[in-house]
Amino acid sequence: MQYHAANTDSLMFITPRPDIVFERGEGSWLYDHAGRQYLDFIQGWAVNCLGHCPPEIAAALTAQASRLINPSPAFYNGPMVELAGLLTDNSVFDRVFFANTGAEANEGAIKLARKWGRLHKEGAYEIITFGHSFHGRTLATMSASGKAGWDTIYAPQVAGFPKATYNDIATVDALIGPKTVAVMLEPVQGEGGVIPADVEFLKALRELTTARGVLLIVDEVQSGMGRTGKLFAYEHAGITPDIMTLGKGIGGGVPLAALLAREAICCFEPGDQGGTYNGNPLMTAVGVAVMQRLLAPGFLAEVEARGQYLAKRLLELSAKHGLKGERGSGLLRALILDDERGPAIVQAALKLEGVGLLLNSPRPNLLRFMPALNVSAGEIDQMIELLDGLLQK
Ligand SMILES: *Cc1c(COP(=O)(O)O)cnc(C)c1O
């Protein structure tokens, strides 16, 4: 098939895209219109948790597509009920509201916390979030995010999101006041540069929020669904948050997200919350297939082991090239460079001779790795070998 540059002019410009069109994917591999092959360590931004086009997702979609696609969110459907049960059975939460994107799930979390504040905390509505955090691209979630510059692009912002410093409990303590209803954070800051919250910080945060009577919300859109080697990242700290949001991996590549809460927090009344596609069986059937795979005996232990292997190989590269080490959790990791050449390496990796490599540089001084959770050790080795060549100055 021929693709002409002019064809792409019909798309609204939002980001510079390389001059290739992807046509096919399988596991850790993508193929473009010219048949060129790419090793994918982005996976749709940590979305394709089982790789490209996994058979269980193709089967779930095919079977569900000819059975029932969308009876309306005002009715129960089988996969919606089954997935909600799988999520509550395997977490500390009691109830689930399905959404389509991470940002939408976070909007739901913000609404739920504000409603709870109106009912139980004299109208408290402020949600403390963190510098460098990322919670999505709707107006409220951009306001909640701590990305530099995001306070002015679409000003005025949605009010009520004071920013504390990540991994610094005193800065949270200082911000809690009569208007505070919740604290919201990513257990691992993904877009911020793969920065895990310290276990001690998460524990202290739970203690502080409980003592002050405010909610704790974990945004696990990126860190959840097995990404860190546990089903949910909050488990590493052994804490019980009040609200959690999921996205990305839960759909294995299709638009699916979820808002989970403990029973005592669930205070939506009819009319408060909803959405045309929410909980549709086509997407939730995929969520069931993803959950079943993650819960299969040994799967998460394998993610943990692969994460350790990736960390070890990245550390070796770092030592060899005099870089600044690596960090992360499970299969969400970053290699810390000694300069700001991340974006240049990403470009060069795409254009490598022979096999291309898909990498991401959320900050210019680091490279992020978010492969499929079932990536093989051999694929990690292949990525390291390609990256080794790219790092030669
Ligand atoms: C990606 C991401 C979001 C936004 O998810 P979308 O599906 O793009 O709306 C929110 N929070 C975190 C932590 C994310 O990584």
C-alpha cells in the first residue's frame, strides 16, 4: 500500500510523527508500511501489557463482537459484572466504575472525593497533588498534574489542586487544612521520569491522611495491572488507599479504565456520574481476558524476575558507558543518562539499520522502558545490544 505525505495533512497536528505508518504488530514487534521491523519497548505507552495483538485479546474481542457490543451503560452486562468482581476480589476496594481513559477515571476520582467532602467534610474540596505528577489531559486532570507550563496553556485552571513535593511528607502535612479532602499520587511517577514513591513515604502518607481525616487516592493508570511486578503498586507498601484509578494496561491496548473505591467512600447518587460507553461489554470482555492472564499462576512472579533482569542489564550498560544508573519498579524502568541526549537517542533508535527500536524519553536526561509484561529475556538482550550501539559517542 502507498502512503503519501499529503494524506497525513488531514490529521490535526498535535505532535511531530515520524514518516512511517505502522501496519501490524505481534508480541514485542511492530511492522511498518515498508515491512521494516521494530522492537517495541514503548508498547503504546505501557498500554499493551501482553504485547501486540495477543491471542487472548483477539479471541475476547471476536467472541464478544458477535454476541453483544453495547446494551447501554444503564443496563448490566456479563463482562462488566465479571471484571468488576475480578478487580474487587484482588484488591482492597469494594466497588468499580468503568471509564474509557485514565484521565476520565481520574476525573471520576476527583468528583467522588469532592462529593464525599461535601457530604462528610463541610464542603472540603482541595486535593493535594505533587510536582511533576501526571494525571491526564482533561482540564481538571491537567490542573491536578504538576507538569511545568500546564498551568498556563488553557488558563484559567480548575482550582483546588495545591502541589506538594514527592517523597517529602512534611510538604504534604504543611498543605493539609480545613479545605483538604484528599491527597492524590502516582505510586511511581511515570511521565515525571519513572520515580517510585518510597515505601516509607507511602506508609507515612496513609498514616497522615487517616489521622487528618482526608482520603488517599492512588493513580495507578501506569503503575497498576502488574506493571511493577505486583497486581497494584500500592501493595509494595502494604497500605490500603481509599480510591484507585486504573487505565492503560487494564485494556491491553483497547480503551478501558476504572475507578475503584472502598465502600465507605462510594457516595454517587443517580445522575452524579456516567458516560455513554462506560462498562460496555466489548471493552470489559478484554479486561476480563487481561485479568485472567495476569492472575494465572506464576505470571506476576515472572514480571518481577524480568524486571530485575532488565534492571541488571541496564546497570551494566550504565557502568560501561559511564552513565548515572537506572531506577524504576518491575517492568517500568529508566536509564539515567549523563546528559540531555534522550530525544536524539530515541530518533536514532527508530532509524537504526536493520531492526528499529522504539524507546521513549519522558525527560531529556533519561530513557524509559515499558515493554510488554511477557517480554522475553532474549528480547531484553536484543534491546540492550541495540542500545549499546546507540550509546557509543
Ligand atoms: C497515562 C496516564 C494518565 C492518563 O491516561 P489517558 O488514558 O491517556 O487519559 C493518567 N495518569 C497516569 C499516571 C498516566 O500514566
